[in-house]
Amino acid sequence: MFPLSRRSLVILNCVGFALAGAGWISAWSKSPQSAEASQAAAADPGKAANPSKRGGGQGNKDPRVLEDPRSVRLLSLMAEMGKAATPGEPNAKFLKAVTLTLDDSSFHRRKRDFSILLDKMTKDDAAALHEQFVKLERAGRPFAEEYAAFATRWGQVDGAGAMAFFSSHEPSDMKPGDLHEVMAGWGSSHPEEAMAWIAEHKDLLGSMNAYKPVVAGWLQKDPAAATGWLASANLSRQEIGDCMVGAALDKLYSDGLEGMSEWLASLPDDKEDLSAAARQGWNGNQYRFQNLTPEQAATAWSHVGAQPWMGVQEFGQFCGSVARANQGELGGFVEALSTKWPASVVTAQFERWTEQDPGQAGVILSRMPPSDFRAAGIKGMIDKLQQTDPAAAAEWQQRLAP
């Protein structure tokens, strides 16, 4: 061979390094880490341009990855449940997951994980899970909140089966709270079936009003149908009143106070029992309205204030709550009401309230600061008293003068 020149040796070395580098690049590009990096670079070129952000440091963890070992184990068991399911039999993997979840001493994590787990429960698991709760309670470990969630789910997936299970015991050991939860769940899935079952088992239910939870569940499924049923149901005044309190609470949490007020105001006024029930629905939840702003209070009241079932005592209680929430002041509330409640409507309502209880109407107006609302209310009160008691009209006219 002829000796190579220095120039030739340099060229050959460069070629060798280039070929070796190409081999390393090819091998690296086939590795899993490189594939992930390539996909990330294609999805977000900006991230690929900054390799320092690809590190595995504590601050760069994927937020989608759970760190809690218990939750990771639960998700793993849930992934296996489908393979372990046999129609008509309890799912062993599901029951194992329940056991592990209930063994968790952290209340909030246990409640969260159990709620997630219940989505996997089928009607085939229900009776076995009930017995599992019974054993735990006998061992001194009651799980009241978890059992309530389970009973609701049982009603959703198999309300008829749940009630058949409990009614098969002589005497039935079903607690009123359990009945409420099962019926609420049943009402959220098959309310017509639940109502039919109640009508056929009045002797088993005794004094318990099972309609109330069904209506609450039904409102979640189909508010219009549930409202229509309430408006036409042939119930006692006490039963429909109880139903209305629960229904109003459900509307309060689903639609807010304004939505609840609008819903109560939308109920027909031509049935005395239903009107009384609407008033009961408002009164049964009014204690919750303890921290309203003047604007919130005026908006809610503007929907229900003119209803024929709304009384002067309810208005007095509402004003008291608003004042306590706003440093004892009603100025902002009555000013907002002046823009939301037409003066003619205010006058007409105070005429009616004065007929009911002139003393209460007068006290309310005397505590209000000057406003268009107050002036309209005074007009209604004095107009009514001039028809029924002119001397009282003159007295109140003087007492309420600006």
C-alpha cells in the first residue's frame, strides 16, 4: 500500500467520526425516551427548544399522574373489575376495592375514593356490599356517610331490588334515612317506578313520606316532569308540604336562591294546598338566607314577594335576615327593591298584608329608610285602612310620615 498523506488521514478520520455519530443518532432515535421527546417536540416546538425543561425534577411532574399510593391502587383495581365481572354474581374485585377503601383512616380521601368506586357498582354487587357494611358496623366501625352514598347508588341501579331486599326482612330493618337515600336514587333514575311502588306499599312505609326523596331525585332527572307531578299529585297537605320543602332545597343548591324563588313563583296558584306548600317550601329554607347582599336579597324577593301565598310575616323575617347580614341596615335592600318590584305591585301586596295583620305591616314600614318602595307600601297600607278603619289610617299616616 502507498503511504497516505496527512491530508488523507484527516479526511478519513472525519468520515469515520461522521459514520459513528450517525449510528449513535439512529440508535438514540429508536429508544422510547427519544420517541416521547420527538412526540413532545412535534406537539410543542417551544418545549423542545428548551431541553432544561425536559428533566425529571420535582417541579416537572406530570400533573395527570397520581402520587397517592392508595388512589393508584384503587385505579388499578378498577381497571381489573371488568375482567372479573360475572353476570348475576357480585364482583370480587369490586368488593376487594371497597374493603381497601373503607380501611383508609383518612376521612376525606376515603369519602372521595368511595364515591368514585360507587360508579362501578352494579345491582349484582348491592346485597353483598350491604352485608359488608353490616359486618363492619357489628365490629364497631359504622360508616354512616358512605352507607348513605351506597344506598343512593343502590336506588339508582336497582330501586325495586333494594326495596325487595329490605321488605323481605320481618320485621324490616330499614331505617328512615336509608329509605330516603334509596328513594332519592330511584327517583333520579326511574321516578315513575318509584312512585308506583310507594302507592302499592303504603302499609310497609307506615308514617314515612317516601314521596319527598323521590321528588328531590326526580327534579335532578327532569325538573319539568317533577314539577308537573307535584302540581297535580293527590297528596295530603302535610305530604305535599314536606315534598315542597325538600324540592325547594334541591332547587336552591342546583339553581341558586334566585332559581329557587323563580321556581316557587312558577307553581300554579289555583290549588290551595299547593299554594300552602309553596309557602312551606319558602319557610322551610328561609333560615339558610342569612348572609345575602342587598342586591341578592332584592333579586330573590322580587320573584316571590307578590305571590298570593307570601305573607307579611315572611317578609318581616326576610327583612330581619337581610338587616343582620348588612350591619343592621335595610337601605340598600329597599333601594334595590324599588328598581325590581313595581310600585303598583308593592302597593297591592301591602293592601293585602294590611288586611292580614296591619300591626306587622306598619312595623315593617316604620323600620325602613325613605325610598320609593316604602312610599308605595305606605300607600297600600293607608288605602286599605281608610276602607276598614279610618281612625287607624290617620294614626299610621302620622306615624309613618317622613
